[in-house]
Amino acid sequence: MGMWASLDAMWEMPAEKRIFGAVLLFSWTVYLWETFLAQRQRRIYKTTTHVPPELAQIMDSETFEKSRLYQLDKSTFSFWSGLYSEVEGTLILLFGGIPYLWRLSGRFCGYAGFGPEYEIIQSLVFLLLATLFSALTGLPWSLYNTFVIEEKHGFNHQTLEFFMKDAIKKFIVTQCILLPVSSLLLYIIKIGGDYFFIYAWLFTLVVSLVLVTIYADYIAPLFDKFTPLPEGKLKQEIEVMAKNIDFPLTKVYVVEGSKRSSHSNAYFYGFFKNKRIVLFDTLLEEYSVLNKDIQEEAGMESRNDGEGDSEEIKAKVKNKKQGCKNEEVLAVLGHELGHWKLGHTVKNIIISQMNSFLCFFLFAVLIGRKELFAAFGFYDCQPTLIGLLIIFQFIFSPYNEVLSFCLTVLSRRFEFQADAFAKKLGKAKDLYSALIKLNKDNLGFPVSDWLFSMWHYSHPPLLERLQALRSTKQD
């Protein structure tokens, strides 16, 4: 009877209190679920101290131990940073942080001569203050992650000065994009009438397509150096492979990712007949700065130890070398181009835009509900920006969790299909070895808890991918 009495009492509460309580309850439920999953995976890191028999042929014990310790450190960091984030968010809600920041932004606008009728200007000040607060509170965590964890495990290549300049530059660039886009979106919602959600959706669609188009040409170069891949065998083979599958390649770039980290990556971008491929220098064995350092170190050892130990030194250099050979790089690109050829990119865009349209439609349905604003401390006003924040971030959070899981499942399916496409191109053997090297270079831990990987891994576990490739791998 006690439980039913409590439920009856909850439903007798005002609607705004029920909404507020449900938001907090769901937030902590998700946090506890994520923590439960993380602890399952952490147990794997702690107990799997030796290379399993099925991995003996692809990973040495030294690399296995390095990856295990790296993932353990990341797991610990994730726990504490996640707990802090959850507590911070709860305190902001409980103590009225959002309405306080709105009033504060109103006072700043008042000092500049803008009254309450200038809601869009106040919204921009609110966004600026909110993102500044988020950047400042997140800075210590980012510093620790970069200069303690990543540094400890040999990934960080940044100096503190470089890191701070980068952080300031990112903040400025973000504001230069966020504030104009937000002001236009709010204006469209204000003047759009009954069908504003259609115009708002179309606007965000155009903005997302423009950003994807200009990102690598105008935004990314603000942070990293992009240079055309020099003429040579690798470039020729990339162009031939692209031509064979009708990929409209126009340029191939190498990005100096080693300036900040030794993690590696590759991607393509662009629409219609203007596609570009970007390769991280850390992906390319012949470009990796780390390999040059290793060779110099090996040269010194050879001079000190004499010629008798040259074979041992060569073996050490080979084991430490970072990146992939040209054939393996082509296999990785075969996988990436498989995403394009199989329509995965277009499918993801369609899913994203269908979701965006649905969210704007539901926003239009809910924006007039005063109890939603009252639940978060807005009794006398209903700012459009606050409505977007409440509905998209809090009210839609259960839907977003389900959608995120479904997209993760779909992503894993796409990854298997892209691997199979590379296999059809005759790249199975090279992709097989490339995946092992990339896992080694990034210290990925190849053993995972099934529930954790099912919920979180957008890419299939390494062993599953290798098994699929092994079935028809070329000799």
C-alpha cells in the first residue's frame, strides 16, 4: 500500500514538479546504467591480464599490457568525469542555474540598452555565457586527459601553450558559427507562423550541408596543416581505385595530425562531383614523425652497440613502427569508399534529417505548454531558446537514448558491409593486417564485455571484423 500511496502522491503533484522529477530521475537512471556497463568492461580490463589464445597470432604481450593499462586509465577518468558532469547538471537544475543565467544575460543586455523585447539578443548572450561556463568547467578535465593520461601512454604531442591556443581558437570559431546560426534559427521560429517547424528544419538542413562542405577547406585548416599528397605510387593507386568504383575524387590531402596526437584516422568529404580524401600523417608509415624518431634512435643504438646487434635493432624498429604500408592504406581507403559506394553516407544523412524533422515537429507541438517552462523555473516568460533547450535536451532524452542505440547497431552493420566491400576489391589480406596495426597504434583493447560493446561500439570488435575477413582472406 505504501508504494501505491507514494505513486498516487506523485501524480497529485503539480505538472511542473512531475516533469522536473521525471527529468532528474531519467538522467540518473541513464547515468547508473552507463556506470553499470562501464564497470562490466572495467572488470574485463582488470581480469584479462594475458593475451587470450585466439589473439596470440595478432598481438604480442607487451602491446596487450600497454592497451590494457591505457584503457584502465581511461575507464577511471571516464568514471570521475562522468560523475562530475552528472552532479554538476543536477545542481544546475536544482538551484535554478538556467533561469539565473537567463536573468544574468538580460541584465547584460540591459546595460547595453536592450530591453526584454530583444529576446534574440538576450538568447545570444545566454548562449555565449553558457558555452563559456561549459568550456571553463570542462578545461581541467581536458587538461588532465591530455597531459596526464594521453601523455602517460605516449599519445600526446601538444605543449601547454599549443593546447591553450587551440582551446581559445576552438571557442572563438564555435561562437562565430553558433551565434549567427542560432539567431537566424530563432528568427525563423518567431516569424514562421504555424508551419515554422518546416522552415526551421530546412534551415538546419542547409546549414549542416554547408558546414560539411566547407569544414575541411576552411575550418579544419585553422587547427591543422593540410598538404596535398605528393605525386607517387600511393597517390596513383588511390586515384586508380577511386576511378574503378566511380568515386569522383578531386584531391587527396595529408593532415598533420601528429602535431597534437599519435592517434590515426582517414576520411572523405564533399558533395556531388567534388570529393576529397584526407589521410592523417600518423596513418602513413612513411610520413609518421614517430617512425623518424625511432629510426634516429635505432641509428644511435647501432653505432653504440656495433653491427652485431643490427638484426635485433631492426626487429625492435619494426615492432615500434607506427602506421600502415601503402597496400594497407589502400585497404583502409577501400573500406571508407565502401561506405560511399554502398550509400551509407546518404542513408545516415536521410536518417539524421528525418529525425531532425520529427524533433522540430514535436517541438512545435510542445512549445506552447507553460508547465514545461515552469518545471525549469520560467514562470513569467517562455523564451524560444529555452524551449529548444528544455525540449531537445531534457524532454527528448529517453527518445534520444533509444535512437542512439539503434544508430549504433546500424553503424556496426555498415562497418561489416564496408569491410566486405574492401574484400571484393581484393583488399581482405591488407585490411586484415591494417586493422591489427591500427588497433596496436591506438592501443585498442581487443577483449570486450558483450553488453558494453553492444551498447557503445559503433564499430564491431576487432576479433569479429578479423573473423569476417579471415573467411575469404587472400593468401
